[in-house]
Amino acid sequence: MSARPIATTRSAAGMPTPRLAVWWVIASEIVIFGGLLGSYIMHRIAHGEWAEYAANTNTMIGATNTFVLLTSSLFAVLAHQAAERGDGKTAARFLYMTTGGGLVFLTIKAFEWTSEISHGMTITANTFWSFYYTAAGIHALHVIAGMIIMLFVAQTAKRNEDLHRVEIIGIYWHFVDIVWIFLFPLLYIAK
Amino acid sequence: MILNSVLPEASTYAADIDRLFDVITLLVGVPFLIASFLFFSFIFRFKKREGTPAKYITGTEHQYMKWIHRAHVPILLFDVIIVVMAVNVWYDVKQDLPEANSTVRVIAQQWAWTFVHPGPDNVLDTADDIVTINELHVAKDTLYHYKLEALDVLHDFSVPAFRLKQDAIPGRVITGWFEPTLAGEFGIQCAEICGIGHGLMPARLIVEDRAQHAAWIAENSPLSVAAGVEDESASERTRLAAR
Amino acid sequence: MAESIPVEHADGHADHGGHHEMSFSEKYIFPLDHKMIAMQYMFTGMFMAVIGGFFAYAFRMQLAFPGINVPGWGVVTPADYNALVTSHGSIMIFWVAMPVLIAAFGNYLIPLMIGADDMVFPRVNRLSYQIFLLSAIIILASFFVEGGAFGGAWTAYPPLSTKAEYSLTGIGSTMWILAVALEFVAFLLGGINFITTAMNSRAPGMKMWDIPMVVWMIVIASILFMLSVGPLLAGGIMMMFDQQLGTAFFDPDRGGDPILWQHLFWFFGHPEVYVVLLPAVGIVADVMTVFSRKKLFGYKTVLYTAIGTGVLSFTVWAHHQFVAGIDPRMANVFTVTTLLISVPIAEMMFVYIATLYGGSITFKTPMLWALAFIFEFLIGGITGIFLGASGNDIYMHDTYFVLAHFHYTFYPIAIIGTFAGFTHWFPKMFGKMMNDNLGKLHFWLTIIPFNLIFLPLFVLGAAGQHRRIYDYQNFPELSLPWMQDLRQLATISLCVMLGAQLIFFYNVIKSWMSGPAAGKNPWRASTLEWTAASPPPHGNWPEGLPTCYRGPYEYSHPDHEEDYWPQNEPA
């Protein structure tokens, strides 16, 4: 089943099809997160008391996670550069490091949530915490999805096959990173 | 003209809304008839005939395009007329809140209406308030504010004869107004789906002239009922409350 | 046959043209071929349309003859009634109009019309159908769970939809929102495929303005869908959490806001109308040009009006919420934007009528459907003006006038548009001609009852009859004899119309089995799909993919002998 249609190899718009597609994926993701964060911001403006709830978030942990994700994005860039050179092995190694960054991010998040939940700040505590867990949770699912895809891409990149995929997953990973850049100030810093 | 042939106009703004409806009917009806006429005449005129090939028209030629562009002038003009009229009526009914002679509270719940009328003192939330279920009593030519509440889910207070409609939202009190102009009995419907009993929320609206209404208030106020004034309408009220 | 591209297999694999090697399940159950996936969507959509039609029959019978034992359903209880109207609306839009108009026609036509051998991501395409099928199974299964199917209308306004103690359908509500969310995911995947395929995989020589209108429209519709559905997808997750985890996003008692859902819903809901409208408009453009032997009047004008309508559609959503408790000043803004939509839509309708001017029209079945689309949609369009005018909407909101209005838009879109496209491309899809006389009989027995269903409902709406009420006998003002007569007229017309669909299914099966062979190009049309064999084999053009030399609608060109000029014919 690995035959690829000729359609896939064409590029009438002047951009390779996979890259074009990932941009459209990101466009549709932007409106999903846009809708969620827009709803959050509207609530936030209407409810001044949410600042008190937000004070319970741990800015240090949030900042650490931001740093971890940014670092992993750097690895994704390095992986792309290696792929451009045709060095699949190095690209795969950097992809593993990017995945590792995602793993560290999720581990920190797990500890953070455990502590918050044990202090009674659950998803049903109030609507601020509902948004907090929903937004960060959907983002975490994107991190997990990105990590899984990245492991597959690394497998083929190691054999120097389909190196263009390294760039595609990189673009997606940067997007996931940027979503966090929006979440961090909205959920942690604004107090 | 059109709407009041199927439904009486029972409030001050009902006639405005009906006029708006008539104007819109005219302003969209005429273009519709013209477009339909052109459509059907083209269909029959340009039926396939042997030896008459179709014209080659790209649709960029000025001689043809100008007709399309010119058609926009009346359409835009009609749009402006409709917008101005609609906004005027809207302002009157929904944005403006004229001074009231009296206020009633309308409480919607699954699946009944509770109406709270001010008693003889004409002040809401005092001991002489009259509470009825599924029956609203108002006086003709009196300007009312309604305070609309919902206890559980969304409902909608709709009085077709008044041309009035407003959603009720739990946790909020929405204030609006109406002024009845026609005595009689009219229907109230819930116009927002509210569960399996949504079709079972018919309430009655009873508009009486001021003297009759004042008499009804006097007879049904809990204070006068407590004072031993028992009559038909009081037992009627108990029956309604029990329902 | 103009041909410049040799057939090559990207991986040197003998998959293309080698469909004889595929097993039954590879070919029919888990296909990668865009045409087979299109057929899966088409027939799933038609199956769902039959279900949706049956639901309409059940609740219309209850309205015309309150309390009767409806043959095939039984007594329609209030809970049944709500579940039936909710599912009818949801199914007809999400599981009929979208799969048939966008997914079926999009999958079938895009590769064929742009001269490609398949979609760019066949496996994503297959996944999209599988998710869609799963969503369809979930929505149907919700009728059999405890409490029954969700009955809070297709708009699913909270708190009714989020609290089981109010809706009495705890599981049904969650299954509804889950099914809708999965359907959205399926169409996001499909949409990415449509957009990238049309952008990147066009035949050599096919420039922007050489793309057939139906392909353009499906692509624009996919973009509109993609840009509008996100907030509702987020809202759907929030709703599911409210139902199952006990969060309070939409619960006013605990700091939530039920109106927020309405904004999220209609921000998607209004563009959604154009998402399904545009493919139908594109189909009609293709059918009309073929059967009037005319070039489309103002190709770019049609395109710009479609884009203009699409952009405007993002600015009008609150006209569904005039009396919902939003700030009344907002209504003024939304009245203006709503009425502005009349400008591009009117232009589009004018251009279509102008396309007929100077034509040489033959009234084959597809052309009848296309013409009916224009006329019926015109009625749907003008009645929308009544509702967009805020002052009038105070009275009209949630009456049968609204219901009749949007059936006059959705019915031309989803039913008339589909029949136009299906009868037009049937020869290509199955290689056989349909019986034209049966087709015309079916046309008239569908169109006349359709008008007799919904014209009376305009009158009932103007008389103040509200929607979603299962029995009007409880309302003295609404149980007048003439009103009940109109309700019965509508119901009987519906039964006639549903019965007439048997003619269609008979015609399809009969023609498929034993109709006359269609040949490559029975309608003498100039777009690329008609240069492939009927039905096109796997890979579409095994002899080599076509090259494009001109626009799609060069009919009756003065420089050309024949009255059509195929896109792939060198100048």
C-alpha cells in the first residue's frame, strides 16, 4: 500500500504538499485554541475574582516548562538543519532530544497538577480551574501527539528516508510551543 | 396588513412591527417577482432551437455587466430602508425603556409560568402581591415593565399578540416593557426549547380595562383574601395554583 | 488525447492500475481510491437522509394528527418528539448535507476535475470517512441508550444540554456532542485534503481561473469550515466536561455563562450555512453551463461573490440571538451586516440567471434540478431578509417562519443540489445513463410537494406558531381549524415527497444494472472528468494524466467548430 499517487508529488502552488498541509492543520488548530482562549479571556475580564484563583498557580513551574519547551524547539530546528544536510542519523538524534523535552515538560506538569489537585484545586473547583485544566490539558494532548509522530519520523529519518518529514514535524512542534507561549501568561502570569 | 389578518395587534408596538413586515414584503417581493420573471422568460426564450447556437458571453462585457451593477442600486437602497426601519422598531421595543405604570415579574421554569402581580399598592415584592400560575392579568393602556427570570434552563417569554419575545436566562433578571392596547384573552408560548414539557407551557394573558383590572387586583390580593373576601375568582385562583 | 505526463509510480510499486490485485476489503471496505471513498460518503449520506426523512415523517404525522399511532414509529411522546426534531436537524446538516455535498462530491470530483490520479493524502481520506462513520453510528446508537436520544434541539443550548436533571437524557446528550465533535474532526481531515489537493495537484497548465467552479466552491467551503469550526470544537469539549466531569463552563449557577455557547455555536453555525451552500452553487454552475451550452456568466464574479459571502458570514452570527439576552445595541450592528449579505448573494443569483441568457437550453433531469435550485433558493434568500431585520425578528424569531425560511435554503442546497449533481455525474460514476423520464417524474413529485410542505408553514409562522412544540391543541390560538388543515397539507405533501424517492432509488438501481452505456462524455461537457473512462478506473487516467489548455466553460466558442471545447484539447 505504499504507492504514492502522482497527485502527491505535484506542487502547483509552489510549496511541497506536506508543508502546505501542515500549515492548514495549524490554521485549523489556531481557531480551536483561539475559541477556547477567547472564551477564557472574556470570562476573565468579567470576573475580577479570578485573579485570586490564578494567584495559586506556580509561576516558577510554568516558567521552567516554558524554558523546557523552547529548548526542545531548538532541538527541532537543529534536527531540521541536519535533515537539510542529508544527515538522517543526526536529525533522528535531535528528534529524540526534542521528544525528551516533551517528556520533561509532561513530567513537570504531572507533578504540578498532582500538587494542585491535592490542594483542592480540581477541574470542578471553579470555572478558572476548569479553563486551566482544559486549556493546558488539550495542549498536553498536542504535546503527546507530537511526541508520538516525532518518534515515527525519527525511525524513518535514521534510515535517511523521507527526510522532508523532519521539517514538517518541526513546524508542528513550534506551533505547539507557541500555544504554550500564549497559555503561560494567560494562566500563570496574569494575576 | 399581512400579520394582523391572522393575529390581532394587542400592544402599542405591534402595529410598528406589522408595518415593518409589510414594507419588507414589498421591498423583497418586487425584486423577487422581477427576478422570477426574468428567470422564467429566459428559460422559455432560450430553449434549444435547431440552427440557433448559444451566444458566447463571458460576463465581463460592459453591455451585459452594467445590468448586473445597476440592479445593486435598488437593492442597496432597499437594504438601507429596511435597516433604518428595523433599527427604529428595535430601539423602541428593546433598547428604550419608557417609564412604567406598573411592573410584573415573570418566572419561567420547567414547565410552568409564574406571574407575580403587584397588589393594590402597585409595588412589587410586598405582602399584597398576587401570584398566579400560567395566567397573567394586565390592564389595558397601562405601561408595564416585566422582570423576566428563569429558574432552571433557558425559556422564552413570547406573546404573539403583543409581538413580544424575550429569552429568560437562569441567574439573570431581564427587564423589558409592553403596553396592552386591546382587551381580551391571548396566548403566551415558551419559544425556547426547555425539555420534554416545552410544548406544555401555554399560559393565558388576560387584558382588561383599568377598572376591571383594579377589581381583579382588589379581589385577589392575599391580604383581601385573608380578610375573608371569598368569591369565584379567588377559588379560581386556588384552582389555578393547584394546577 | 493530449498527454505529456507518462504514468509513473512514485515508489515503483504496481499499485496503480493494478486494482485487480486488490482484495475485496481493500477495494470496497477500506479503500484508498478517492472515488470509492466518495461512494462510501455518498451512500452513507443517502442512508442518513432516509433516516432523517423518516424522523420528519414521524413528527409531522404527530403534528397533523395529534396523538395517533404513527405507522412505523408508534405514539410520539413529548420526549420522542424532541429527540426526533433534534436528530432530524443534526442528521440532515451534519450527516447528510456535509458528507454528500462536500465529502462525496469533493472526493469524487476534485481529482477528476483537476486532472489528478487521486487525493494527495489517500490514507487521511480513508481515516476521515472512518471517523465520520463512527460518528454516524454514535448518533444513531443514542436512540437506544437509557433516556433516549438528546432532545435539546440541534443548537443544544445549555443548561438544558449540559444538565441531565433538566434534559433527562444524560447519556444521549453526551453521545450527541461526541458524535458532532467526531464529525467535525472527520471534516477537518477531509478539508485539509481537499484544499491541498486543489492547490497543489492540478494538471499542468491548469491556472487558478481554469478550475471548475464546483472545485473552487468545495475548497472555499472547506476553508470556511476550517476557520469557523474551531471555537465550537473547543466549546464541544467544554460541553462534554460540563456533562460528564461536572465543570461549570455554561452553568450560570456556578459562574458559567450559557450565552457563551450560543456565540460559539453560531459563530460556526452561520458560516456552516455557506459551507454547504457553496458546493451546491458550484454544482449548479457546472450543470447549467453544460445544459445551456453557455460559458458561465462572470466566472470571477461568481468566485468573488462566494468569497465575499464567506467573509461576511463571520460577521453575522448574533442575528440568531437577537432576543437571546445579548446587549440590545449589538443587534443594530448585526442587522446591518446581515442585510449586507444580500448584496453578494443577489449578485450571484443575477449572474446565474444571466448565464441562461442567450443559451441553448435542454431540459434534462440535472438541468431541471439546477434551475429549481435557483428559484427555490431565491425564495429562501428573500425570506431571510425578514429575519435579519432585528425589529421584525422580535416577532418572527423561533416561529415556523424561521423554519420555513431555512428549509427553503437547506432543501435546495442539500436535496436539490445533490440531485442535480448526482444525476449529472451519474453517467461518470456508474458508466450508465439514468432514465430521463423517470428522473423527470421524480423531479416533479419532489419539487411540488416540497413547496406544499413549506409554503403553509410560512403562514403558520406568521400567525405566531412557535417551533418544537409537539402538540398545538394545548394552545387555543393555534388550534383553529384552518391551521390544522395547513398542518395536514404539509404532512400529506411530505408523505408524497418521501414516497416519490422510491422512484429515484428504483431509477438508480435499474439504470446501474441495465441502463444504456454512457460512454466517456454523454453530455458533451468540456471539463476534465469527462475525458476519463466511465467509470474511471483506479488512477483515473491509466493511459496518462491530462494537461489543461483552457478554462472549464468554453461552450459555443466562436473560434471552435463544436459547441464545447474540452479543457485538455491543445489549441
